[in-house]
Amino acid sequence: MQWIDITVLEQINTIKQATGYSVIFKHSTRCSISLMAKKHFELDWDSIPANTPLYFLDLISHRDISAYVAETFQVHHESPQMLLIKDGECILDSSHGDISVEEITESILA
């Protein structure tokens, strides 16, 4: 698996318009909890179906995009935060210790 870096607002619109599943991981490069959540996520992400795009947002470098994600998918901003998007709608939103690859995988395979 490999991250797709989100660096421009248009990528959020593309995710919103896509069919199927996408994952957005919002990460703070200044937060040790966020780093631990990211590492834990990466240890287990092989269980996520391979055709699922995994997007990575450095919210320190791209605060405007982070705010746009919250607005577009109608979620409260948190960091770290994981969103599972299905057909343009956020169906799962978790943060901190609640971020779970298992929950993402179960939602996709259900």
C-alpha cells in the first residue's frame, strides 16, 4: 500500500465525486500521538482491499485543505483523524486511539 499525498483542494473534489471507497488520513507532523496513530495504521493497512486509495493529508502544511475536508464531508476537525469515504460521503470518522484498520476493512467488506 502507498499513500497518495493531498496537496491541492481539487483532490478533495475528486474524492467527493469518486465511486467506491477512499480513505483520508489527516496527520499532524507536530504531534507524537498522530505519529503513533499513523505508524499503527501502516502496520495493519495490508488488510484493506488493494484497490482502495489511501490519501494522506499533512494538516500542518495544508490547513486550508484540512478545513475544506471538514466542510466537504461534514465532520469535526481532529488530528489525527481517519475518514472512510464511500461514493462521496463520509461513512466512518475516527480519531486518535479509535483509528482502526480493522474497522475500515470490515466496513468495506460488509
